[in-house]
Amino acid sequence: MKFSHRIAVQADIPSIIDLMRLAIEENMKAYLSHAEIEAAKETMGVDQTLIDDGSYFLIEAAVDGKQVLVGCGGWGKRRTLYGGNHTKGRDDSLSDPATEAARIRAMYTHPKWTRQGIGSLLIKLGEDAARAAGFKRIALGSTVAGEPLYLAKGFKEVSREVLKGENGSDNLVVTMEKPL
């Protein structure tokens, strides 16, 4: 399958939200209970700064002659490690490429398109852009579902943090990093 990619724009946000909701609901079922998925939603979602910064990619495939959104994700030059606009504890100040890591951010794949290289493509696009911006390291906050991909792409675990969702369920975030 041949995929194309482009930078997300404001008008893409409704389609991105639809893809994120579907990916969270379906792709995490094998790893988390319903209550844990609900807790995870508190640290997942659209991050407007990624779109404003031009660092959020959409992955599309041609289906029946039209382009269909099959994945999205990007990289961040800000200190926020993970989360959407609504996530508590954000730090949207810019990272210093000389001393701080860029971020791989908000990666989602349509459930019908998993395990076809979309995540790997998003990581490559983000790493290449971060490297071009002068970053020497890249970090991310992973879910349990994403951890195997990131390990396969050379990321190493730095720490694990168990957050408590508003519903009382655990939400595990694995901080991972690698040199660029």
C-alpha cells in the first residue's frame, strides 16, 4: 500500500478527532479495560499547538479513487510530552534544541489500517523534521499499546508513571527517548 502524507491544517480537525476517537476506542481494547480507556482519554486528543506549528502529519491512502485519512501524528518542539488541548499540566513553551528533546506526539492509526507501516512512517517524518530543526534527541509519552512499536524503532524507556483518571482507573504513561 502506498501512503501519502501532508501537514494538517485547521480544517482537518474534525476528521482528526473522528480518527482519534475510533483509534482510542478500538486499538486499545486489547490492552486496556473500558474504564482504563476512559482514563487514558484524559491524556489523549488534538493538540492545537502541533497544528499551529505545522508539525502534525496526516497519512492518507487512495481508496476507490479518493484520499482517506488512515493515520495522524507529529512531532513537537514544545515541552509538553503528551496530551490534547484539555490535558492538565501542559507546558507549551518552546524546547531548546541544544539541550532538550523534541517530542513524537499524538500518533493514531485507523483500526482497519494497523500494522501496515503507518506508525513507522509517522515516526520517520517526525524524527526527520526534528533533526532538521536542530534537535539531537527525541522523546515521547507512550501508551501500553504503542510501546512495542517505539521499542522496535529504538526508543528506550526512561520512566513509567501511573496517573489516576477521574473515574479512579489507572492510566499508564511510559516516557521513552532516543538520540537522533
